[in-house]
Amino acid sequence: MLASRPLLALAIAFLAWLALPGTFAFDDHSLFADPAVVPWDAWRQWVKLAQTRPLTYITFWLDFHLWGHNPLGFRLTNLLIHLGATAFLYLSTKKLFNDPTARIAAALFALHPLAHEPLLYIFARSSSLSALFCLLALWRWLEEKPWQATLAFACSLLAKEEWVAFPLALLLIDFAREHKPKWLQITVMLSLSAAAGARVLYATKMIAGSGSGFGQSTTPWKYFLTQGHAIPGYLWRLIIPVRMSIDPARPSDSLEGAVFAWTVLALTITIASWFWAKSAQPGFWLIPAWLLLLPSSSILPAADAVAYRRLYLPLALIAIALALIGNKYPKPALALILVWASFAAARRATWQSEEALWREAAELAPTQTRPLLQLARLTPKDEALRHLDKAKLLTPADPEVASERGRVWLESGDAAQALAEFGRALALAPTNARHIQNRGAALLALGQNEPAQADFLRALQRDPCLKPARENLIRLGIQPPPDTCPTTNFAAK
């Protein structure tokens, strides 16, 4: 029943119905000002050392030049990547076990809502593209083509550096299959992982505000504590995939809860290693899945403490575990697939509207300001100011709240109110180039051209990539300084 072709066709149609409608959201908008996406000679950015994830940006470049600002084309690419990853999971599982098990694993992975953020959120494509090449590498590895697998893994790292532990997962799978490890290729892969990690550290040092590595806003210890609370949330959503917003609430960093969670997780993995050491045992697949999650969810701080797309590749291995059970009990497996698909269908409307996404985020994380700031950009003036009033109560010293209030006032034609808010933002963050430029924009709207010009020049001194300041100087008839803008598209999410 689960192996029937009509059900396979139905699953693909369901994913297309789920993924193709919708609009751009959040970081998607940054693609249309990115020097690695928009110009025809964007390849100059791809080859820079500070440009991470060049393979992902090549796909964005192709989408932009094929589809322009039409989100349908970008979403179609995301869908094809997800289907490709599902196909390679099917081929890998079939090589390990049999066709019915492979079809169950593919269906579970393709339709589980935890796999859908990289499907529905264009900017999260890097996670699914990287996983696509890892699953290709797994298939070629199982087919005894280790150098092809090594090449595929190298492509994975060029799409995103998240799955650096993948070579260790391959090693575990070899041990579980009682195959002699291919040490030379494993060593090459681990060397590639180390190089990718070093490149990320370099990028975070060169690019301000990256949020990870040298640009981290927290310590490895505090991040480790938050992940002790985040990982149980991931595991819970493997079973009941609900309350998964685009901007989840930051987990607690309490010591007691984190120690308890990490202890339970360590004991679980230890028990799994002891009792389920063979690849034919479902419990085994929890071990490499956990290993894949560990780099981004342990001591290496990322910009977002919680990101459900980090479960994308681990979920593929967990799907193998569930398929091994489901092959013995096909009717319960089909019921589980349908239940998870229904959860995915329930979120379709939310992902079709950027405003709906941020309303959900604000509802599920009422103490966070980012959803309120995003809603202020998507709603009319009066409602936007209400959101910003709430954000100001939550974080009264946040310059971004004052800056956003200034933008609302300036766009509504009240330059004097805007100047006061931009001035407050600048007082809270006096070296921020964007706040300096914003104050200049308010001064320009008030007819104070000379102080506005001074602000634009000062802003460009601090950030030569600040396009609005450059445009405002040209509007004043003044030649801006030479453009020395480096690559600016790093986003560790």
C-alpha cells in the first residue's frame, strides 16, 4: 500500500500545493540587493574568501535572472531541491534495506513539517541544498563510490557548512554495517569540514553583525545551556509538529534545566549505542542523527538559538529508523504519514502571507521584539505604532525600536517626529551607520541640507555599503566617496 505509485504522485502533488504559493519573507528580501545575486558578474563575489555558501548563492542568482521578483520560481527551486533530497534518501535506504522501507522513509521525510522550513522559506534553501548533497554522498558511499561521495560532500559544504559532522556519521554507518571504514576518504572529508569551519570563522570576523563565530552575541557556555533546552523542543516536535514559528522564542539558559536535559540526552545516546549497534536496528539511526545536529546545537553559537531547519538532515536518518518499524506495521505508518501531512497542510496559509508569519511569531513569542518590528513594516501607520509601543515597553533601550518608529513617522510625512526618533536611536547606538543615515534623511526632509549631507558622509565612512546614504548624496548633487563595499551577505542562520 505504501509502495504504490498513486500515493507517490499524490505526495508530490501535495508538496507542490504546499510550497508553490506564497511570497517572499524576512531575509528573502535581502536577496534583491545582494551583490552575490543581482549583478551579472556576481561570480566575483562567489570566489571571495569571505563569501560563504557560494553554491546556494549561485542558485539564487539563477532564480533571480530567470524569474526576477516572482517568488514562484524561487519556490519551485526549493521544491525541486526537497524532492531531490527525498529521492536520494529513497535510494540510500533501498540500498541498505528494501524498496518498501525506502518508500516509507522517503514519505515520512518528505511530508514531516520539520522538513518544511527550507521548503517554504526561500532564504533557508541552504539547509536543504546542503542536505541534498549529503544524501547524494550517502548513496554513493553505500554504492562503494567513496570519491564520488567525497565530491558530493564538498558540494554540501559549499552550499552550507552546517553538516560538518557528516563524515563521522558515515563512519558510524560503516561500523554498523560491519564494513571496513574508508579512512582515506573520511580523512579528506574531515579536512574539508575543518577548512569550511575556518572559512566561516574568517567570514564572521570580516563581516560585522554576522551573529556567529567572531560575530557572536553570546558565549559558547551560554549557548550550550540554551541548547540543552532547545533540543528537547526539537525532539518533541518530531512527534507533534506544532508551534513552529519563523522566529521561535529564545530558550532558557538556566543551569539546572540544561544539565538535566544534556544528561538525559547523553544517557539516551549511550543506551542506543549499547543496545542498537546494527544498521538494521531502528534505534541505531538516532545516533548519527544526533551527531549531525550537534555542531550547530552545542557550543558553536549561531545567530538564532532555535532554528527548526537544523533538523532537516537529521530527520532523514530518523525517517529511516521509523521506516524500519513502519515496514512491519504499514497501516500505522500510513496513518502517521497522513497525520503529519495534515499538520503541514494546516500551516500552508500561514506561510503564504508574510504578515501571517509574523503574527504567529508574535503570538508564540510575546516577549520578543523582532516579530513586532517586522509587523510594523507590514501594517498601516496606526497599527505599526501600536506594535512599536509594545516593543518599546519590552526593550526600552533598543535602538532598532526607535529607528523603526522614525521610519513610520517619516513615511507618514511627519519629519519632525521622525527626527526625534532617529535622534533617540543614535543616542542609544552612536556609531551605527544606518541610524546616522536615517537622521540625515529626516534632516533632508526638513530642508536642512548641510547637516543632512554631513550625516550621509559620516554614515558612509562607517559603512561604505550603505546604499541609501550614497543615493541621498547623489540626490543632493554631491559625488559620494568611492564604493569600497565588500561582500555583505553572510547570514549564520
